[in-house]
Amino acid sequence: MVRSKEYVEHPLIWSETVEARLYQQAIAERACRRNTLVILPTALGKTVISALAAAHFLYHHRDMKILVMAPTRPLVFQHKRSFGQFLRIRSEQLAVLTGKVPPSYRKHLWEGEARVFFATPQVVRNDLKQGRLSLQDFSFVVFDECHRARGRYAYTYVAKRYVEQAPYPIIMGTTASPGCSRDRIREACKNLYIEQIEFRTEKDPDVAPYIHPVDVEWRQVNLSKEYRTMRDILRRILWKRLRRLQSMGVVRKKLRYITRKDLLKAGEELRERLKGASEAEKGPIFGAIMLQAACLTAFHALGLLETQGVHPLRRFLERVEKKSDQKKSYRNILNDSDYHLLRKH
């Protein structure tokens, strides 16, 4: 039996645009009342939920504004496109602010007729510090990829200023990956003033009716000689650095079993060790952190090759080379003789 689709009906949501999924509506409704962390796997509709909540605030607080932040420019523009498809408001009322927009014009945008703003957190932080922006007129702020709200990341500063400036601040943090530990979740919740958590998976009873089975057909393909050669070189680059981390006691698994998650955890542990380290101890720890970052870069390069192919890998390596003067971990890889061999292919 095929379930007929029903759609959300709201004065500020375009008709027959947003499927009426009960779990999304329930989460959005609760998020309109308290600061909420929304944890949903990819494709379950975090953007829809934030748009539903935004529609509520736009309708009931017509003199107030909405801010949606995301950590990268592509994500910022993606949110703007999605909200533009969902919300029944004029295009002039949607504004994008990134580092590509001159500061003087950003001030003009903040003070203009727009009601929903899409921005990178660094831009928001800078404009708050320079007096180009006040958050007192914002009824609702979304922090996408909110697991990044740690330490000195811009989200932490923006949340603090929002709570200080707005009379009735409501925050929504959204993420598909809150981190591997409860401590990371607690830290994000603390930094974003979260009061409740909404967590769902595909197996939850209110989500399962909307999940459609996927038919997977596996096909074996012959890998090109160029691909195999580049893969082997990248593995050598990675394994050399992993062996050094092993010798330092930073990672303890066998090489083939070390994952990106293991490296991220190792990085957290190294940074914790820095806090109580003496000056003499800090040098080796910084060296280990640099190696850990180099391993993550090599892991990412290998993943690009294996999942997207040679051309995306080459574009990534070009970006690494351009930014090598800014990161020791990049220079560590670029100075490897195997890297020069890799770039010949």
C-alpha cells in the first residue's frame, strides 16, 4: 500500500513544498520554545526542521529577524537555496553574508530589508566585534554543524553575544555527527546554551514510515594502473606518519586498523596533554599534533581517490600546495619524496 503524501500548511510555507513528516513538525514545534540540539542522520531533514521553526518566528514576530549559520560558503548558499524554496517570502528578504562580501556592504545588508540572513560564523563574529551588527533584533538563530562549537571556534562567541543581546533568544543547533563522546556533546550544549536534545535515527517509530528501502547492486570494476599506483603511494605517505605516531605511543592499533576516528581522538588527547605540560614537554607534543594533522590530510586524500577519483584528488592537492605556507602539516607531506612521485602521475 502506497502512503499518499500530505504537505505542511503554513502561511509562510509554499503549498505542496514541504512533506508533512510528523517527527519534523514535532521537533520544530518544541524547538520554537527552548534552545534545542537537533541530531539527525543525513537526509532526515535538519534543514526542513530549521525552516519550519523559522517560518513560525517570521510569522509571529514580524519585526524580528532570523540568522542561519553554516561553517562553509557552499553550505551557506545551500541553506539559502533551500529556505528560498520553502519560505513564502520575497527573495529580497533573504541575504547571504560571507567573507567575500565587503564589510561596508555587510553593514548595509544587516540594516536592510532582509529578514533571514545566511552567513559563515566568522563573518558574524567579526561584524559583532566591529559594531556592524547587533543581535538584539533576532528571534531565532541556527547553528548548523554545531558540533564545531568548541574552544575558540566562532560559534561559541556568537552564541554568547546572542544570549546577551537578544531579549528572548532561541537557539537551534543541528548536526549529523555530534562527536564520539558525551563530553563533546556536553561541551557543544554548554557553549550554545542548549536546554533540550532531539535525537532521531532511521529506526525510530516516528521516522521509519518515511524511510524507503534502497536496492543496492554491486559491480566489480578493474582499477587502472594509474589509480593503483597513486593509491599505493598515498598509503606509503600515510603509513610512514602513522608508524611515527605509533613509536610515540599516540596510536596503538595495527596500521591497517587505524581509522580517521582514532586520529581525531588522538588529537583531542594530545591537546589535553598540552594543558598540563611543561615547556620541555610541549615541543614533542606539538610535533605529534603536526603528525596527526598530516595523517588526517593523507587520509582525506586517500578517501578522495577511492570515492571520487583522480581529478578531485588533484584539485585537493593543489589546494594543499597553495596553503602550505600556513600549515606545517601540509609542508610535512609536501617535503616527502613520495609526494613528488605522486604528483608525477
